Amino acid sequence: MKWDWKKLNLKDKNTWLVLGLFGVLLLVIAMPTDTLEKQKVDLSQLQIASEETEAASQQERTDDTVEALEGRLEETLSLIDGAGKVRVMITLKDTGEKVVEKDVSRRTDADAGGTQNTDQNQSSIYEKDGSKETPYVSNELTPQVEGVLVVAQGAGNSIVKQNILQSVMALFPLEAHKITIVKMSMQEVSDHENF
């Protein structure tokens, strides 16, 4: 069927009404598409920002954990007879681990030959917070210590050095080669005394 634009009566009110309604219909159809696409873009940007915020937050928690460990270790090691002033630096293997709770279902089937087949299915359990679903974290493992550097005033004495080494090994599951103990420079000692 072909439209004959010459026969279209533009002076008739009904024609204008039909054309107006057709235009409104086109606008209504076009608007939700743009809105949905914009919402998808906004949602993906929000998700990226959320992931970046979570990563920054995780790094901040890790930094706070390391700082607290270093402070406690400095305080404890400085109590060793002859150690004097102590500074500590700790490096980590990772930033820790979150253990996600899983729902495990098992199904065992026996075939005609007496052979049993077991299927196991695991799925994560999610918490719902409004419209956001996040995996349920049942446990958070602390970061693992990679190495320890101890700078001590009394590290020039082999007995003090051995006591520091044994103390650090008792506190952290590290081999001796991952712990370094060195004597503090005299300038560092005098800088500490000026505080």
C-alpha cells in the first residue's frame, strides 16, 4: 500500500489529531530507550566506582593493619634487654582473604551396574542490601607476613640479635632468612632522642 500525500486533507481536524497522536507515540517510544541506555551506563559507572572504592578501602585497611603490627612489634622488641630503640618494617604477601559462604548440594546416582556417581554443586550465598547483592563473607583471613626488617640500637650484640630473631620467629610464621636485623645508625639514635 502506497501513501498518497496529495489526498491527505491537512485542513481536517481529525487528520491533525491523528498526526499529533502519532508524533506523541514516537516520542514515548524513543524516550524509554534513551533512559534505559543512560541508566545502564550510570549503573556500570556506579559499579566501577564502587569497586574502586572497595579496593581503596581494602588497601587502607591493609596499611592500617601493617602499621599496627609494626607499632606493636617495635614496642615489644624494645623491651628486650640490650635492644634499645627499635624500628620495624613489615612486608605482606597479600592483602588477606575473604572466605565466601557456599551452599553445597550433593546428588548420588547408582546405575544398573552398581556404580555410584556423585555430583557436587556449589553456589555462593548472597546478602541483599536494597537492590545490591553481595556474597556473604563468613570469615576474613588476615594478610600473611612476607618479611620483617628490624633496625635496633643494640643489634651489634650477637646475643641481642639472636633474641630479636627468636622473638620475631615466635610471633610470625617466618623462616630466619626472611627476617633481617641490623644495627641502628648513631644519627638515627640521636634523632630519636631529640623527640
